Amino acid sequence: MIVSGKWADNEQLPAEEKLADELGVSRPTLRDALRILEWEGLIVREHGKGTFVRKRTNLHSGLEYWRSISEIIRSTGKTVTTRFIGLNERLFDEEIHSKLNIGTQELVVRLERIRLADGEPVSYSLDYIARRLFGYTALRKETFMGSLVDSLETVYNVRISYSLTNLVPVVADKSLAELLEIGELSPVLLLDELHCDKKGEPIFLGREYFPYDRVQFHIIRHRVD
């Protein structure tokens, strides 16, 4: 409702009781949802006044469930576009082949792209995929202008079930700063991810860099009694 523009920036949301009735959920469930929206920067709650829609200047998402950057961008109502940098297939470092669980003489495809939200760079990604997953099909950049996961599923019938993710704080060197159009030494979060199918077989290795002032992530941690 917020993304679609039902409520304008700074507009007050209905009272909890009314909103819970409208959505068909309990008030505790609604409060949990509002808390998450507040963490994600979509609303602000002012004591004694109420809950208000807040214009968000950056992207914000939880890491509990896998979402592509394209999904995150669209969820804010912004337009996602891709700046394609490179597509090549060759042999890479032994570490890359080992993580993909393939032989050192097997070809690997590397995709290099920048994702933009309303024209502003919000991620720089390097993706490594075993060439054999694509069969004998000639690869074209047009196939990978959208979500890589969507392309793997719809075009090549390869489905990702989960990813093993390392969160790595880095600072932008000159090259990365130019790609993301940020200042050199700016804080950047690297998501180093190995995406696997339901059998646990590696599908692709993704290394995605997010400028901290434009994209932020959070994790909701529950206590285990």
C-alpha cells in the first residue's frame, strides 16, 4: 500500500485497530509488521502522535529470506535498470572452481554488472557460474539484463533453494568507487554468497557490493529458549 502510493509521504497511517481489521490480521501480528517496516525505513512512529509514512532515501531489506537486489529496488517503487559491464567464459582461480565443485579445466562464466535504482548505482556484482549449466546455448548479455536467478529458472530450468552468505565490510578502492559513483574509501558491504539447489549442489558464486549510504540490511534475531 505504501509503495503503490495509497499513503503519501508523511501521511499518518490509520489507528492500529482499524488497520488490523482492514488487513484481516491480529493486532500483535500488525505490530510485528509495523516494527519491521520501521526497521526498513518505510514508516516512523512518533510517541503520542501516531505512525507516519516516511520517504526513504536508501534501500533497506532483511536478510532472513533471500531476495534479489531487483526485488528490493522494485519494493520501494523505484525503477531497476542494469549497466552491463562484461560476460566472459574461461578458467579462473582454483578457489572459484573449488567452490563451484567443478574441475579446474571446466569453463566458468563470469557476469559483471551494476544495478541502478532510478539511475543511481546501488550494487556492483560479480557472478561465477559453471558453463555446463547453460548447455550448448550461445550466451548473450540480453539474457542477463534482469535477475540472474530468474534467468536460471525460466530459461535454463535451474532453481536456487538457498545461499550460504558471508557479510564482509570493505572500503571502496578507486576502481570500486568509480563503478558505484561514490567517494573513495566509502564504506561498502560485500555479500559473498554461494547459491545452491535443494540437493546442496553449488549453482553459482556471487560477490555483490553495496554502498552503505544507499543500501542497508538488517537481521531479526529471535531468542531460542
